[in-house]
Amino acid sequence: MPKVKIQGRLTKDNVTRPMGMNVLEAAKFRINKILDRYDHVGVSFSGGKDSLAVMHLLKQVKEERGEEPIVDCVFRDEELIPDSVINFVDHYRQLPWVRMKWFAVPLKSNKCIFGKTVDYLQWDPNREHVRPIPEWAITAAPGQVFDQYSMDDEVAKYYPGKICMMTGIRTSEGFMRYRAIINKINETFVCATQSPRVDLGRPVYDWEEADVFRFFYDYNIEYAEIYDQQVFAKQALRVSTPLHSEGSKRLGKWREIDPVFYDRVLQLFPEMGVQDLYNSDIKSLNNGLEDPTNWDELGFWIREKYSDDQLTTAMQRYREVMSFIKNPRVRDSYPFTSVLKKFKSGTIKRVFLPESKR
């Protein structure tokens, strides 16, 4: 495996240096530090390749430390997941070294139709589901609804003390993930969440996709078959819901990868069939809205594009950016075209990070 080139910002001058170890050694080094610090360490498992690698890394590190190699993991079942991934996750649920908490609860999410972001509820009790809720899943009390942040507090109820849930986040998958890493001066592989008891661990943040599959090859680890199907469909290797802003652009690929799953999704969300049919024309149609050209127009554009709870979040991000650009020291770090791109893609859950001068 290649040597690690950058650990993060190490000095006030943003100087970086090699760590002197390969990415596998670096990941294990980070996991060791996490195990030493936290009362409980687990893995947020999606069924995807990156979190799968973290699960096996945690098992290996525990074995090397002479500890019981039991891995606690949490699977947040987002309902709109193909059977091949569900079956793969269920296989791991039944392994003797895995202790899995499988959550299937009403969770706020959004779907993107013709560039307009609309709220919907995963495992909504008031509609049919894409598939039955697994009998072993943890479910919610009547009327209980979660979002991505309140789920951290819900997960924390099942574990003692201060918790670190490790994920397979890698910076090469997106600029925002890269910025989230380098904006932290020390120990870039750990960050806080909105839950006071839960921190997020990112031990493989500097791995490339090739490193993940090399790890699987070296240790004879099987991965979900959906990745091979995605290769043949010329699709990015990701496990995610098909309705959000990025997933909806590739909705048609599911006809090739898993036509049964595609039909199930469209039976419950027929409007997504229109999105799929006219996907190639969405940029020009843009739901009848022309792209804004200045900050004032952007505010009006957001009010037309977003609805319901999404509008509240979008306007909060807009007001934050407006306050940022009033400061001449950081104004250039929020270029209009980049901010507009975030609003158009629907990536508004978190505060927009500044962009470095490039």
C-alpha cells in the first residue's frame, strides 16, 4: 500500500509532513488511539466497501491487542436499499464476531425531482414500504420521527460512556469531506457530533478506492456484489439511497443493476419515474427557474426551489453565507458559483465550509 502523504494541518503555517507509514499502518494507528481514549468504540456500517474495511480493521486491531475481537456496529436501514445489500448486511449480522444494532425507524430524508428538493420519510408508517421491516430490527415508538442528528442520541442509548462510532469516510470521495478533515489542526481522524456522548471516527480518511480493494484482496474479504454490478453499469461505486440529489441523477442505472428494486421504488414514488425519464433535460428545464446571478436573486431562487423543512434549513445556510461574505477576510472563500452549486445539489445539511484559495 502507498505511503501516507498528509495527516492534516500540523502547524500554524499549514505545513504537512509524511507520517512514515503506509495507509494500512496509519489506519491501525488511529484505531489504537481511538480504543485507548473512548469507553466504547463501534462502526457505523452501511453495507458499503469503506465501512466494511473499517469493521475488519477494528477486528484485526483488537486481535493484535489481545482483546476479544467482537465488533459492535450500527446499521441504519434507510428502506430504499436493494436486496443484495440487505442480504449482505444480514450475513454480517449473523457472524459470531459481529454485534449489530439494526435500526429501521422513521427517518427524515429528501428526494430530488427536477432540481427541487422535497421531504419524505423513510419507513413512513402511513404508506407501504419498499420491503418489510426485518423482524430483528429496532423500531421506533408510535409517532417517533428521527433525523440524521437525533439518531446519534438514539444510538448512544445502547452503549455506555463516551462513544466513538467509526465510519468509512474517505476524503477522495468529495471536496467537502476533504475540507472537513484539513480544517482540523490536530487528530483529524476524530470529530464531534451534535450528540455530547458520540464522536465520529474516520480511520481510513486518506485511503483511495484502490487501497480498499487491495485490503480486501490481501485478506480475502468478500464485498457486496452490487459493486461488480455497478462496474458493468459504469456507475460510481457507492451504496446510497436513489432519491437524494445525487442518487436521483443515476436512478435510471438501477434498471440495469436491479430492475426489481427499480420497479419497487417507482411503485411507491411514481414521480421519480418522471425524474428518470427527463433526467438528461433537467439542467435546461431546471423546473422553470433560471439560475440566479447574484446573492439577492439566490435568496428568491431558494424560496422557489425548496419546500417544507428543507426551506428552513436552506434559508439558514443562505443567511450564514450572507454573514460570512460581509467579512472581507473570508469573502473570497465563498465564491458565488460554488455556493450556488451546493444549493442546486441539495447539500445543505451542514454549515458550508470555506474554500481555500487555489
